Amino acid sequence: MASGKQYAAINSMLDQINSCLDHLEEKNDHLHARLQELLESNRQTRLEFQQQLGETPGDASL
């Protein structure tokens, strides 16, 4: 059987693991938000590029 000290040590380790997981979740959320920003920026840039191509005369076939 585990003693009170062993339970306290296990609880402490679980608290540390929980803290690490919380930190990783925060980082993951931040990275996900940043990725969404980058994807939207890329989408906007691509649309602008396509619009510019559509506004130029049909010289692409030359």
C-alpha cells in the first residue's frame, strides 16, 4: 500500500503533468490561431493575384 508521502508525491507529479499539458494546450491554441491568420492572409493574397491576372490584357498566349 502507498503511504501518505507516496500519495503526495504522485499528486505533485500529476499537478506538474497537468501544468505542462495546460501550457501545451495554450501553445497549441496560439499556433492554431496564427495558422488561421496565415491561411486567411494567403487566401487574400491569392485572390488579389488572381484579380490582377484577370485585369491584364490577354498577352499570356504570346
